Amino acid sequence: MTTSKDVQRMRVSKSCYLLQFSKLNAEEIAWRSGYPDAAPSARSFIGYVGLTPGEYRRRFGAF
């Protein structure tokens, strides 16, 4: 059985990928990563990565 933290880690990993390699907006990335909207997605992202999703995209985005 997967724990809640494992699920969050997988969601953040998916968000990282989408932030790096797509031009999707924050709402779409949150939805595709399994979050209902951008707010809980951003909170989890900051907790695991230490950057906001926007900061992450500016540093590591391919576009």
C-alpha cells in the first residue's frame, strides 16, 4: 500500500516534469498531477522542492 507521502511525492514529480517540458498553466499542471486546483499543488510543491512552481519553471524549464 502506498502512503500519502509517496502519493504526494509522485504528484510533485509529475508537476516537475510538466513545468520543465510543457507550456501548460498552473491549473492544468495541478489537474494533470492529481490535484483539484493550483493552491494545494503549490503548497505540496514548495514543501518538497523548496521553490514555487513559477521559480522552478524559470530555473529549469526547457522553453
